[in-house]
Amino acid sequence: MTHYITFPGLFDDILTVPTETFFGIKIYAVMIMIGFLLAALYAMARAKEFNSDGDTIADLLIFVLPAAIVGARAYYVLHKWDYYSQHTDEIIKVWNGGIAIYGAIIASALVIMLYSKIKKIDMISLLDLGAISLFIGQAIGRWGNFFNAEAYGTTTDLPWGMVIRKSIQVTGSPVHPTFLYESLWNTLGFVLLHTYSKKRKFKGEMTLLYIAWYGLGRAFIEGLRIDSLMIGNTNLRVSQLLAAVSCVLAVAALAYFYKTKKGTPALVASGVEIPLEDTEAPAEVAPEEADIEAEATEETAETKTEENNI
């Protein structure tokens, strides 16, 4: 299948966008795999800074990838259960579309926690590294929506409004390219977390910052989309509500840890812990106390000299 996409406010060219590549492989799947591989390479490259190593990350990803796919599909199916309960044979047909990133995130986090407990390794640091890496996968994976001509928003008069055509002759109204908004938001999130992570203050900080940043952006972007999953028969969008709640909780947790400094110190590349409490300068010694200490030291030295002479 081929879509024809234009950005009339920016240029007149019509983009011919295929949904499949060689051998019928969906470009959507290709973009997700590219994002996953780049995120994996990033995580392996920075593993030592997060109290781990490349081999551990590689072993962990063997379990994370299938769990993410199952989680993404399960999340979608559960929120479309009215349909899938009547079409159970379609539940496993993930190739027909229908996955949700929040399901993948939740499943991946659970696998990391379980794997860390079994292997007795630093779980929170792994979650921190995974949070930064996840931004890479999401930023690239969202371009799969572009090739599928999906995950777009309501109509807009903004210059970058996107028109999706099923045929080259058909025209339509420009809509918000929400896939692009989220891709750019995630890219900015990755740059900020990558830069700041070298000065992180406590374990879990990167995870909380990821939840806060992604939740903030997704809460607004989801409100523009026309294909959102809804809660039952209400007008509440599942992902928008989850994003907003998780963002508020993450910000509250960050504020608590920053104020009380009760988080476990994060490990830097050198293996030296970053102290949470401010380093206090040595207390000044009063002149009288200093003289007394000096006299005591001299008396001790004289005593030792006499002992040696004996």
C-alpha cells in the first residue's frame, strides 16, 4: 500500500510513502527495530557508568524485546476488549496493527526488575540507563507512524499541517503531525537526560525524569490525536490520563528526593559515589584550644624522648 502525503504550508511536493519494503516487511517494523538497536548500542556503550557491563545489557535485551512486544499488544487488546473478546483469533495478529508504547514500557520495566532480582544486580541503575535509552527507540520508532499514515491529530491551520491522501488525486484538510511532535519531544528528552546523566545526583533520578518529561509531552500530544484509546464509553483518553498522572507523581517524587536528599547516591564512571549531603568545611578551632593542643603535643613528644633515653 502507498500513501501520498503533503505539507501544503511548507512546500508543494507530494511525498509517495510506501508502507512496506522488500519481501513485504512493514516499514513500521523496520523503524521500531532500528530504534531498538540504536537504543541497545547506547545502553551497552554506557553500561559501566551505570554499574553494569555490555554483556549484562545484551543478555537482558534478549528478554526485554519479546516482553515489550507482548506488553504493547496486551495493553492495546485490553483496552479494545469489546472487539477482541468477539474476535479472539485476531489477538495475536500484531502484524495487522494495534500496539501501545505504554504497554511495552511497563512490560520492559517488569522484566528488568525481575532479571535484576534473579541475577542480584543493580536494578535501579539499570532502569535509569534504560530510561535514557528508551528515548532513542521512541524518537525513531514514531517515524513508523509516518510510513503507516497513522497517529495523526485533528485538523489545523498551522504551516506544518500534514495532508494524507489515499490516492494522488484526492485532497484533504491538513492535520497535526502528532507522530512528529512526539519524535521531536523524545529527541529533546534524550539530549537533556544524556547530558545531565553525567552529573546525576541519586539512583532512580533518570527514571523519574524520564517519566516526568515523557508524561508531560504525551499528555498534551495525546489530546490532539483522533485515534486514542478511550476508557470504556467515556471521553477520557487512556494514555493521556496515564501520562498526566505519572508526570505529577514523578515530579512529586523528584521534589521529595531533591529536598530531603534521601536517594541512594548515583555511581559515576570512576566508581566514586556522588554525595547527597553538602560537604561541610572543617570547623575552625579557637586560638585557646589550638594552643592547648600544641602544648599537649609537645609534652607527648618530650615524654617519648625521655622513654627512648631510658
